[in-house]
Amino acid sequence: MNVFIKWLILAALIIAAIACYSYGSTTGLFFFIIAGFVFEMAFWFKVFPIKKKSSHHSCSVFKVFKN
């Protein structure tokens, strides 16, 4: 996926979140506030993806006890 598509998806997610928050707060429909939260979390997880931890510990404490 190229960079332009990624930025387009991020922009769509944050715009959808803002729109849902705005509509939910003016109408009082809690569903749209939840939908805004879901879109916002999708935005943040797309910006900062969760990286898998490697099985090797780089901490020196583990190296000491390993020997």
C-alpha cells in the first residue's frame, strides 16, 4: 500500500471520528459517541501500530540470571 493511500485512510478515520463525536453530542445519541471512539482508536492504532515483542530480552538482568 503506498503512502498516499495510508494518509487518505488516516484522514478518513479522523474525519469520521470527529463527525460521529459532533453528531452524537448534538443529538444525544450515545451510539455515535461510541462509533466516534471506535474510529478514533482505529486512527491511533494505524498511526502507532503495536509491535510484537521479540523473544530475546535485551535487559542485562536477564543475561546475568541466564548464565
